Amino acid sequence: MIKTHWRDIVIEHVVQGIYDTYPELLERYGETGRIRCEEDNHHHLDHLESAATIQDEQVFLHYTEWLSSLLTARGMKNEHIIDNFERLKHGFKLVDFAEKEAFIMLLDKGIARLQN
């Protein structure tokens, strides 16, 4: 039996939720957009993991600020990033992994930064 990595479970949950809530995204961006959304969420998790590993929240907060500047320049809003971060937090409830609480705390701080 092939074991599914917790990251894959979370990302599938997040991406499916986004596309269920916003079906127009599939019409607008096609399957390529869905793939990019999955890739983006891998990047979110990579930065969460880096920040948690070295116990430096600034790693994730700097990433959050960079992401905001990049995406808002492309017409997105911080609310889209906040929505994605909230979906990640919800997805973490589906799995167990050592850094879960640290990731949730970092996401909360990232959300707070985006709301200011």
C-alpha cells in the first residue's frame, strides 16, 4: 500500500475547497491554474516548514509580505491569501504531523500581518 504524505492530503483539501468555492477559476485558468494553485500551496508549506525548523517566525512573515506584494500587483487581494491560509489551517485538522501547532501559529501571525 502506498502511503499518502500528509502534505498531499492537505493540499488536495485546500485546492479542492478553493475550486469548489470559486468554480469560475477553472473556467478562467483551466487545469493549469489548478496545478499552479497546488504548487503555490507547496511553497506555503515549504516556508512554514523552514520557519518552524529554525524557530524564526520572520521567515514566514517575510514570505507572506513578499507573496502579498507579488499577488496584489497581479490583481489579487490579501483576502485571497488569507482565505488560502485559513484553508491550510482547516486542512491540518485532517492529518497529524509534528509541526502542526507551530504551522497554525505561523499562519495566524501571517494572517494578522495581512490584515494590518
